[in-house]
Amino acid sequence: MTSSSYEVLKLEREGHVAVITLNRPEKLNALNPALASEFHAALDEVAAENGIRVLILTGSGRGFCSGADVNRQLASLEGRQEGVASLPGLGIAELAPHIRRIPQPVIAAVNGVAAGAGLAITLASDIRIASEEARFSCIFIKRAIVPDTGASYTLAKQVGNGIAMEMALTGNIYEAKWALEKGLVNRVVPAERLMEEAMSLAGDIVVNAPIAVRSVKQVIYSLVDTDLQEILPRESAANAPSVGTEDRAEAVRSFLEKRSPVFKGM
């Protein structure tokens, strides 16, 4: 197995399969500027390698990806730093279309919580395998914002409007079995078998003609990709009314203080 050097993720290769492991386990692999930037760089590195035929995404530790780093969101609200999404081509929001854009099929091996942008990354992947310990949440509403990173589009496309509305309007956390029943994931396996199952499925893909495999991804998403890219500015516009509100600040602070938020509609 060979690897590339990154600070907050791991990129490893085994034969024709690459594995990107988000590596901020102490933060449940929450996305900050460093991780978002390295994620984009690793995707570009994989996309450029003709010898890589399948990419697996997973997380280290207990989480797959808990979404955007809430500590950084608070700093942004207080004006101490710019939002990661403001960096063109390197932001969290662009991860979903980037995953769809690379030529290789992408398998999300969801080992733990996938919330917010982490859920969006899962939805942007082509195939989803979940550990029995995986949990899923469209948690944006708990932060007083609408789903972003393409999730407002990909969630409804995956599970239908009714389930998407339930997830988006409640922000509840759902177990892997529920996700399988609703079609959010392809299969659920015991935690200790997750990567084995993902590698096995990748093996079933890599034995097929590489050009045809890439063409399958391209043709299936030929219309969807355009829609996914176009949804990003709409999500940003939909979140504009919440920017600078007391409720938005309350959502972030209450999370960090581990208490229930008190929203006032202002």
C-alpha cells in the first residue's frame, strides 16, 4: 500500500483502489479550512491517476464527518475569520460537486456520524456502505441555516421529498437501519467489516473495463451534475436571511455550550 503526505487526512492506495480517510478524529472529522483544502487536493490527485479505478471515502475514529467545524462557525459569526465557503474552489460547499466530478466511482464507507456537510459528502458519493454504528443527520436546521453543500438537492434525489423534508426540518439523528430502509445507504454491515465490505465492492468494480466504468458515472450524472452545481448559489442565497441574526448566533453558541437553543425568530 502506498500513501501521499497530508496533515489532516490520509490518502492511501492499494492496487487500483484509493482510500481517503478524513483524519481529525478528536473533532469527529469536522471540516475546517485545512481539511477542506486537503480534501480538494486529494480528490484532484486521485482524479489525475489513471491507475486508480475506485475511491473509498471514510473517517478515522468514531466519526465519518460531523460537518463544518462549529468552533470555526462561531469565530466567523464574531467576525474573527472568513468562512471557508468564501474561498473559491476550496470551500466546504464545493466538495459535493468535486466528488461527483472526479472520473472514478466513489464509495462512502460511513463508519460513524455523518451530519451536515458530512451527510452531503455521503450523498455526493456514488455508493454508500454504512457501519451499524453510523448515524445520519441533516442537522443544518439546528444551526439556524438551510441544507448546503448540495444537500438540499441530493437528499431529495436520494430519498424523495417526504423523507428529505422530515430530515431537513427536524435535524434529527437517524440510525443506520433507518437509513437503509429509506434508501439513504446501499447496505449496512457490522463495524468490524466495514472496510472489508467496501474493498470487496471496489474489487467488483475494478475488474470491469475502466473506460466503461468511468463512462457509466459520467452518463448517469450527465444532467444531475449540472443541477448539483447550480444549487450551490441557491443554497447560499437561501441562507442569506439567517446571516447575522440572533438565532444563528444562538444556534452555534448553544451547541458549543451543550444546551438546547432558544430561538426568538430574530
